[in-house]
Amino acid sequence: MSDHEEIVSLLKEIRDNQRSALERQLQHLELAREQIERSRTQVQQSIELQQAAISRVKQISRIALPGIAVCVVLIVYLLIKYL
């Protein structure tokens, strides 16, 4: 009977170890899901910030480029006038 009891004890230990391994795997899976969700959120925020930056650059270029063109024309005018 002692061999039988030892086998039963070992099988119970194996079962308990498998249960604990499964619990740890579930915990790791949950952590991975949380990290993926955080990553998605960060990527979405990054995309929104990039879109806002592009919009600002477009607005600034609509104002700045004509201003620069006027300045260049005026500089060319002054160079022609005084040379």
C-alpha cells in the first residue's frame, strides 16, 4: 500500500503543480492583454498628436510661405533699385 499511497501523493502533487502553472499562465495572459490595450491606447494618442501637428504645420505654412515670398520679392526689389 505504501507504493500506492506514494503514487497517489505524486499524482496529487503533479495535479497541484499543473493547476498552479495554469493560474500563472492565466495571470501572464491577462498582463499581456493589458499591455496590448495600453499599447493600442498609446498608438492612438500618438496618431492623434501627429495629425494635430500636421494640421498646425499646414496652417502655419499657409501664412508663412506667402509672407516669405513677399519678403523675398521686396529684397529683390531693393537690390534692383539700389544696385
